[in-house]
Amino acid sequence: MQVINTVKELLATATKIKAEGKTVGMVPTMGALHEGHLSLIRRARKENDAVFVSIFVNPVQFNNPDDLRKYPRTLERDLELIGEDADYVFAPSVEEVFPVQPSEVYDFGPVEKVMEGAARPGHFNGVGVIVRRLLEWVRPDKAYFGEKDYQQIAVIREMVRQCNIQSEIVPCPIVREPNGLAMSSRNRRLTPHEFETAANIHRILEESRQLPDVPQIQAFVEERIAAIPEFRLEYFTIADDSTLQTVQSLQDAAGVMGFITVYVGEVRLIDNIRYK
Ligand code: PAF
């Protein structure tokens, strides 16, 4: 595996690989890799001739400076974990990616305005800014993203459509800890007690699948989350899996999912579950 730090070298490498007629898979990350990321990288390895991983803590997608400051940065360990599962790791500085402060303003429509988009103003614009650059530089045939960030995938699909990017966006299933907690780089900020308590998020969502319809599910999840003193619910939204707009009944859409954001102590965790 080769580490690339400059955009110039990234462009030259991607152009050479393409000229050799190889298929290219890409896994954009912000580092602090865990088994969830590694599952994306291994899938990219299986489905493509060449694999690029990017490791870049993108400042323009953080609406909270404290969150950006505390985001774990573990490049050496990340490179060891990737090993030979990727051919190239793009790990640039902020100045390399943004020689000037980016000024693009996107409108990704209704999928962007709800849930994480409403809770974190500017977040998805910042995701669009970086993912567009990465996909335009590498021009992968396929780019892989985890379904824990389900709304992010919807926004990236819309960005790719609006910007005529030819890469296929490949959603990949959530990878969970043995206790059920969705894997996340933020989990390492939980105390051991919080880590165990956080497993209740998935447990409660799983139990809610037994309920007959939206009002009962909504009430059950809100009550059960409120009963755990370490939790503070930011939102629990039951929505159409393609438009991401709220539904009143499971009959309102072909696919329906629940999306949750919970603070466990000081750590903000997201998860989701499919109802149909
Ligand atoms: O999901 C992430 O880690 C980030 O939002 C992404 C897609 C790498 C863009 O910075």
C-alpha cells in the first residue's frame, strides 16, 4: 500500500490506473478506522482491481468546533489496519485539500433538510464539498459508504446526480459491536459503562419492530430512551427510506425506517433500523 499526500500525486496515480484499464473502488473515511470501515475496504478489494482509501478529517463538515477538535486522529494505526487491503491511501493536509476556504453552496433538496441536516446546519454541505472533490479526483467506478450514516448516502447520491459524477454509490450494512452498538469512531470516547449502556439504543430499536404501527413505535422508543438516565434523545424519526420524510403509518411508504440520535453522556451517537 502506498500513502499519497498530495492532490497532484493522487491525480497522476488515478489517471495511470484508469489508463491500465483497471476498475477502481474508493472508500472515503475520516480515519479512526474500525471494523465498519474495514468491511467497506474489504468489499472494495473484492469488487475492484485497485482500491483507494482516503483519510481526511474534513473541517468543513463539522458545525461544532469542539467536535472537530475531539475527533480522533490515529493515522499510524489506521495504516496498519488497512495493510494490503488497499493499494493507495490518500492522507492529505487541510491546506492541500482546501488551498482556499471552499465557498460552494449546494441544495440537495428535501433529503438534506431533515434529521442530521436540521440538527447540524451546514454539515451535509461540507460532506458534499469533500466527497465531490474526492470522487472527481479519483473517478472510482464504485464508492463505498456505511449505512449507519444512511442520510449521508442519500445526500451523496443527490450530489452525484446533480454534479454528473459517474461513480456508483454502494451502500454497505452497519457493522455492530458484539453488544449490538453500531460501530463508530465516536465509540472510543465512551467510558466502559457508557459503552455497555449505549447497547440499549439498538436493543430498544429492535424491540420496537414488534409494534404494529408508527404511533406505538414512536411512543415506545421515546419512553424507553427517556428511562435511561445516561441518554438524552435528540430525535427519533420514522421516515420513508427513499425521501426521508416522516410517515404517519407503515402503510405510507414502500420502505420505512427509524432514525435515532442519542447523546450518551457527551457523545452523540446515531443509529437506524428498518421496519419494512
Ligand atoms: O462518513 C464519513 O466518514 C465522512 O462523512 C466522509 C464521507 C468520509 C466525508 O468526510
